[in-house]
Amino acid sequence: MPGMDGYEVLARLRARRGGGPAVLMFTAARRDPDAIEHGLREGADAYMTKPIEGRELLARVRGALEAHRLRRTLETQRRDHIAMLVHDLRHPLASLGLVAEVLTADDLSPEERKSSVVTIRTLCADMARLVDGVLAASRLEAGVFQVDKRTTTARAILEPTIAALSLIAARRRIDLAFEGELDAHVSADPIKLRQAIDNLVANALKFTPRGGRVRVSVEAKRGSVAFEVSDSGPGVPEAERATIFDRYRQGATGRTAGGAGLGLAIAKGIAEAHGGSVVLGEGPFGGASFKVTVPA
């Protein structure tokens, strides 16, 4: 274009809303490392020197289009994730406001006041779990998630989970049981591993109907300890099994319907950060079973 060199044209195209064209190829008559660096820094998808061979051009365009498609997909998923995160936070915040109004009533009985306080604590715990999940997901995605391993017991990891979620289970009339080798020793970051198990138990409680069952069992084997969360919920549809641990992933029905799409991905990331794994299986109650295995 008159008055502009190729770099300025490239920069202006990339400055357009949405990043400009899907693919921008930079071409030149000779191969200059400084020019290549400059062009790529301004947003070129590839730098090609003349003469340009047709097959190479086609391959580079296809690769750039695929990269563009993946970027757009990720951006869409993140926008959806933010929208769902806001939705998930609005519900407990609105409920807190309603409970606060109830507490201002002069004729509230001691039992009703106590019940309101318990509800506030539960809603605050839900919001804290959601915020913790977002922080963990960000660190996992940035590659800076770290675990501080120490020798502890399965019981020490599970006791806060029992205290936090047993009340929720009781309110929903779900039989929540913890069993197995609770005194088994495990080398883990108790706070991080507890977060993974919290996510799995909260997920099970969310999808288990009233009157259902959720069981957390611990099994120690040579060199490892497994925490298995089983429920009597609807299970995981076959079509969603391959992507259920993907971050920001939501399905139309079942386990991945609604929500911020982080809980299962975080559990997987935490397990892998410990040198372990999390797998999906069939539970003994007809629902799903998620097993986290970490080194002892």
C-alpha cells in the first residue's frame, strides 16, 4: 500500500477487531532473520521466501487455519466459562441476601436463626470452593501449579471434606459415607489433594437425587493410595466420557451439564501434579465412580 511497508500493513490488519484476517502470510525475496522476527512479531502466521512452492503454501495455510480455529474455540470456551462463573456466583449471593433479610425479622425463633446461619455458612463454602477452583485452574493452565508433599493420612485429608459436605448431604437427604483404610499413609499436599476430592464429592452430591447414596472409599495398595467417589446419580453418558476431564467443557446432559466446567479438570490436574491419576468408572450404586490414585 502507498506510504506503508509490509510490516505496517500487517500491524494494521492485526489491529482490526477480532485480529483481522484468519491467515496472514509474509513473503519476501530473500531470507533475512531480522525480517522474519519482525514479521512474526507483528502477527504473521508464517514467513515465506520467493519463489513459493504451491504445496508448501497450501500446507502452511492449512496449519495456520487450524491454529486459528483452535484459538477461536478456546476464546469461545473462555467467554462461556466467564458467563457461567458469574451465573454460579450470582445464585449463592442472591441466596445470602434473602437469608440476611430473614435474619432481620424480630419474631425469628432460635431454631430458625440457627438454620439461617448454617445456610449462610454453606453458601459461603460453595463460593469459596468456586473461587479456589478458578485459582487452581489458572495455575494449572499457566504451568505454575505446585504441590508441597508431606506424609499424612487419608483421614487427615478427608476430615475437612466430611465436615464441610456432610451437612449439605443431610439437607438433600443423601447418604454420604466415608469408609476403607482411612489411616493409610500418603505422600501428598493435603490442601491440594483435599481440593481434588472436594470437587469430586461436591460433583457427586450435585448429581445424586434426594434419597440417593454417595460413598468415599480409601484403598491402600503397594506404593499407592486410591480415593474412590461413587454415587447413585445418572452416571456419565457415553458421548461425554472422552472429554469429561477437559477444562471449560460442558455437555448437554449429565455430569458436564451447566456449571463452570472446572471441577473434574482440576481434580485431574491435581492428581497428575502428585504423580497420580484420576479415572472414570462404573460405581456400585449404578452411577459414576471417580478414582484418584496418588503415590503413598
